Amino acid sequence: MPELPEVETFVRGLRPLVGATIRRVEVLDPRLELSGRAVAGSVIEAVERRGKYIVFHLSGGRILMFHLRMSGRLARTCPDNEMRFVRLIVELDRGEIYFINPRRLGTVCLSSDGFPHRLGIDPFDDEFSPDCLTRIVTASRMPIKSILIDQRRLAGLGNIYAAEALWHARIDPRRPGAGLNEDEVARLREAIVDVLTRAIEHMGTTTGDTVLDYRDTGGRRGGFQAYLAVYGRQGEACPRCSEAVERIVQGGRSTYLCSRCQR
């Protein structure tokens, strides 16, 4: 699933379209609850990220929101061999936007009443301090990894970057949030911001070579997979201590860790 760095990369690739007028929207998937006629003629006034959402601010005070889910992406161009996975095309007065959504899990929504979802704090919010993270994690005895990927608590993190941040902070993902001390939370907060910042600099993480795998708006692969310490590296040597990286399952999702470094 595209996480904060991938979504931020999409947003940066789409910002040159600010000021463009939407000529037509062709909805190709009946699962998408959007009327193309409702947005035709609108001007894109801004593009921003909210957690894992891509948000287009349109003229008239409305917003058009995409959530990419497991395998969706927005592209400025689309290869011929991927056209069958295009579920929506936004035709502009200067180009197109293709919603490529192979598993059909991604969503699009038009709102006239602002952003309708309740999200936790963004890791790049000025208010995301060690004290803020302490209040979030110590209020629950859930495993810390589960807390970090709960979008109602912290918006934008998912499996990849939660695992990486916990490795950098030397914290076992199975530990209850309420059991972390002040120093551990401060390390974790620093690790979260650092990992996300570096991932954005490398345009996100691409773990495979199929249509299901992340690529940016221009079809380019991310580069942060070369810098992953534990995610997807089961059985490989931990970069810090050479212990074999483990894979466990938490809440039905894979978690990667080094049991020697992370305690």
C-alpha cells in the first residue's frame, strides 16, 4: 500500500497541474462513486496530502479525494499494457490524470463540506513532538507497531515505515505502547520523522516489478528500497548486528524485526 512518502511523491508530481481546468472525467469502474459531470469545468486550485489521501482542492470550495489502498496510483501517462487497469481518467486543458487501480480497492470521493475523515496527527505537523507521541502511545497497551499504523492516532504510517522506524529506534514492535519510557518515545519520534524524510527524498519504496507495485506519476520506481533495514529482508543479516531479520505476523500483517537489536 502506498504510505506517506509515496503519497507525498504523488502530490508533488501533481502540483504542476494547479490552475488546470477539468474538461471531462471518464469513470470506467462502476464501483467508483463519482459523477464526472459534477466536477467537469472545475479548476484545480491546490493539491495536498492528508495522511494517505491525495486531495485536490477545486473551484467552488469542493475537494476531490483519492485513497490508493493496496495498489492504486495516479499517473500523468499510462502505458498501453496498463490501460486495462485504468478505472478513471481526468481530462484537463493541459494533460490527463489516470487512476490506475489493479485490485479495484482504491477510492475516489467528492466533498462539498471539507475533508470528511478523522485522522490522527501527521508526523510532519509542528505539533508532533516527543510529548505528543508519548500521549499517543502510552494511552494504550496495544503493540506499538499496531498503534503506529492506526490512522486515527498517527496519519500516514503503514507496514513499511513503521517497521523501519521501530528498528532505528531499537524497539520491539510487539511491546505495548504503555510500556515505553520517555527516552524510547523520543528515539521513536526522531526515527519516524527521519525515515519518512529520507523515503520522500528517494521518491518512496518500490518492492516489485508488476503493475501492482508503486511507481510515481511519471512511471518511475521509488529508490528507498535500497535503504530498507528490515522490511522485506527476512533471513538477511541485520545491518546493525548481523542477526537474521525475522518476520512475524501482527494483526494479519507482516512485521519485520531484529530480535537482538529490538528489545
